[in-house]
Amino acid sequence: MAYPGSIFLFDIDGVMVEPLGYRAATDATLRYFIDRLGIDPGLTPNPARIEWFEAMHITSEWDMVPISLALILEAIVTANPNIKLPASASGLGRLKGIQVNPQVDYYTALSYLSRQLSAGEYPSATALRLAGEHISPNGDPHPGLFPRLSDSSLLREILTHSRDPYCSPTTRIFQHFSLGSDVFHQVYGLPIEVETPSLLKACDAPQFSISIQQTLRERINNGQLAMAAVTNRPSSPPRGAPDQPAGYPPEAEMALEINGMVGLPLISFGGIRYLAERHGLEPETLIKPSPVQATAAILAALTGRECQALETALHLVQGNLQGSHHWIELDLGLSPQAMPPMLNIHIFEDTRWGIESTRLAGSLLKNAGIPNTVFAWGIAQNEAKIASLQEIEASVFTNTSSAIQAALELV
């Protein structure tokens, strides 16, 4: 058997789906807390402001929601300096009827925060670290992102453990709206706090047309193409995992289903989290822009073996696999003789970090004896996102179909 000479890797949000479900869940979650405060719902980020988050590399709603709520609360305290904040988000209803400055300067705060982001730390954790007065990288004092909230337990609760619905009040409510309250209860075993259908199922817009689905399947079936999805969306544990722990919501699988791609190899946050827990690592150190995620996606596309691909990718990145091809044979059962002389890897992304991750993966595979070329296809309409993708020399298209058609001409 000869392996395909081309691999298509697809991000999900902004590429395989227009993530209207997450947008709706973001809005619903912030309104849930805003309603408790009884203030203007217009303080929540509008679609243009959400684009600012993404263009500034804050791409997860699990960061967008707590950072937005923290900025709103900072505005409340600025307008009401003598206010007594509750110790927990559960007490926000006691503030109902307060006065608040109607302007929340998202852009200035996000611009500063984006310059401080680093791999291995979630943006919400970075925001907490920068909450109070500190020295900026250029040596100048900075008042902080949340100078009036910086010492409050409320801010720590909002910005800490943003990936853990058992600890984070914003993520817990967000997961209700994303999954639907019934699936939320099934996945986490927690009480239902708000009754809602799944906004992912109700609102997400698939970006693979029927004709695109058929064309991709034909290329896969005739051996020209392998595919995988690579995303920071949560998911079930990876296929091939010996156990099935609780607390893994099938959000990435929902996106594959509405695009007619059920069963597509998937390297998601669920898989990365599973890998990290097995090795005592922090998941954020393994997701984009780390090359672990993209390397695993390439290997999973070729073999369909998600769990083994994750393990092999981690070993490769950690430098534990020596030689040229032997690690492929031992870890994944790939036949070096059946590999193409040049592997063409196409990454479809709407942010730069996934592209950078894939390029790093390509370099690792070259060093391990697999020649390859990485083609970067950006999908964006917002000017800031277009500029960000063009900075790293991606070919940018306004829609996924056009990007796929251009890539197929090279297969």
C-alpha cells in the first residue's frame, strides 16, 4: 500500500464551520451574568470585538468570556469606586441596579494583553498575571489590566481554571449553552443551572458543501489524499484510547457531523488533554503553536490511529525517537517504503498559530527523514485577521471552498 502524497489538515472553527454556535454561546453566557447585574447588555463584545480577540491570538471562547466579564466588572468598579464586590460570581446578583460607565475599552486591553501572550499559558491566566501594577517588557511601569479588581477573589475565580467547568463559573455556564443542558449533565455529571438546547447544533454553519464533500471523498478513495481535523475544540478521548474518562464534551465531533465528515481523524483539545494527563503535562504546552498537535494530526491522517499518533508526536517533539524511519514503523506501523518521495502538507487555518504549528511539525518530520512541503491556506474576511495571516505568508481566501479548490489543483 502506498500512502497518499498529500494531506489536508483542517481547523474547525472558522474553516470547517462558521462558529455561530460558539458566538451564540458567548453572547448567551455574558448576558447570563449581565442580566444578574441589571446593566446594559450592549457592554458585551459585539461580533467585531470578537474578531479583535481572534486577531490578537485569543481564539478560545473559554478565554474570551472570562476576560470580557472581567473588563466589564472593572468598568463597574471604575464608575462605582466604593462598591463592595462579592467574593464569588454567584453573588453578582447583589450588585443589580448599579451605575456603570457604558464604555468598555476592549481594544486597548486586548492589544496590551496580546503582546504578553506566550505558549504554555492560557490568555485568561496571562490576564490574571497582568491584573495589577507591574513592569512591562520595555521596563516601564504599567497600571495593569484590572487595577481595581487585582486583589479580589472574584477576579481570581473568573480568570483561573478557565478550561475546567468544575471550577470556572463562566466556563460552566458556557458549556450549558454550547452542549445543551442535557448533554452538559451527561458529560460532567453536574447539576443543570440553566435549561437550554445546544447552540452548537442549532447555530453552527457548515462550510463543506455537498460537492466539496464528494470531491474530498473521491480523492481519499483513489489514494491521492489523506485528511484530518486539527482543532482546539474539546472532544471525546482519542480513538484507540484504552479508557474513556468523564468530562470530555464531543464538540469537535458535532462539527464533523454537520459537515458530513463523521469518522475523520481528529486531533483536538480532547486528545491533547488526554495525552497531557497520561504524561503529567499541562495541555496548553501541547496545543498550537506547539508542533505536537500538528505532528499528531499528520500522522493520524496517514494512519487513522489517533491515540498512537499523539504518543508518537510527543516522543518526537521531546527528542525521544532517534534515527530516520524506525520510529514510524515501531510506533505507528507505517511502512517507510510506501511513503511518497515528498509529502505535501496543506493546512487550512483562520489564525496564524495553527499554521506556525504545522510548519514546525514539517521541520520535525524532515529531520526524522520524511521530506515534506507545507502549504498554508488562510481563511479570513476581517482585515486584522487577513493582515495577521499575510504576515506569515499564507495564501488568504475569504471562504473555505475557494481555499480547498486552490489546494486541490496541487494534488
